Amino acid sequence: MNPRLFSFVGGDVGKWSVVSATAVVGEPLPAVECVDFVAGAVPAVPEGGKWVLRGVTSNERYVTRGEKDVLVEKQTAIGRPAATRAALIPLRKSAKWWAMTQDERRAIFEEQSRHIAVGLKYLPAVARQLHHCRDLGESEPFDFLALLDFAKADTAAFDDMLAQLRATEEWKYVEREVDIRLEHVG
């Protein structure tokens, strides 16, 4: 079993109740009542399920050593007891984005869009875990699955962070994004 592989199952049961699901750009996902996070592979959509999204955790690809050190110092792990709210945000970027070199993407990601700098302002209130889908093959419908959690009191701050990120140059390369808001089911 790959310890970096995670599956997100949308269906009738799960530990997270869906509060809302919005197709920000592109096609929506089929509507579900709950989402479950599973460490490892889910080989087929289970009974009562409508979709399974898979991704692997990986190294940070667009950060400098200094940025990584600050991120590690400030961020907390997903799954804190106080973090009863979450967002699962599947994203797919355009072929134009992927045709660029790593340094060209880095320039847009941080030097123009300030992605890391924006995110740092909201740590540790918002915890994040990025899952890479593209690494699993071309059949995956998304390139990334961003899992973020936060306390109910930090919902407005989380919304502000997303608004800032979506207004950047980087987001011009997003061709599909679904914003799934979740609440932990006791």
C-alpha cells in the first residue's frame, strides 16, 4: 500500500457532511450528501457512492527553502479537533500551464500571484494538505485535490483567503474547480 495515496469518496455516508458544492469553473461533480477521506486506494465506487477522487501527497514543488521553513514552522496538521469545517477543492489547470517549465510556473505561482505569501497570512488557522492527481495518470479528472480544514470561527478568513487566490494570475490557468464545503459529522 502506498502511504501517500488518499481517496476521497463522495456519496450517502461519510465522516464529513456536504454543506455546499459549487462548480467555480467548469463542470460540477455529481451531488453527494457526504464525503469520506480514506488513506489508501478505493478501487471502485462503493455502494451508496457517486465518485472517488484520488491523489498522492508529495514534495512541495514551487517553494524555496526559506518559504518551506516558514511553512513548516507555522502550519498545523489536518484533523485538529477544533477544525470542524473543511473544504475539498479539486482543481485542474490548463494545457498551457503544464506546457510551461517549472521555473515559469513558479514565477506565476509565487512571484506574480504570491500564492505562498497569501496562504501564510492564514496559518495556523487554516491547515492544508495538497494531493497530486496528475502523478497517478491522465485518467484522473483533476490535477490537484486541496484539502483544507479550519474552525467554524475561521470561515470568513478562509473565504477571504480563497477570494485573494482566485483573483491572481495563477487562477487564469484553472479550467476546472469545484469548491466542496464540509462539516464534520460528530
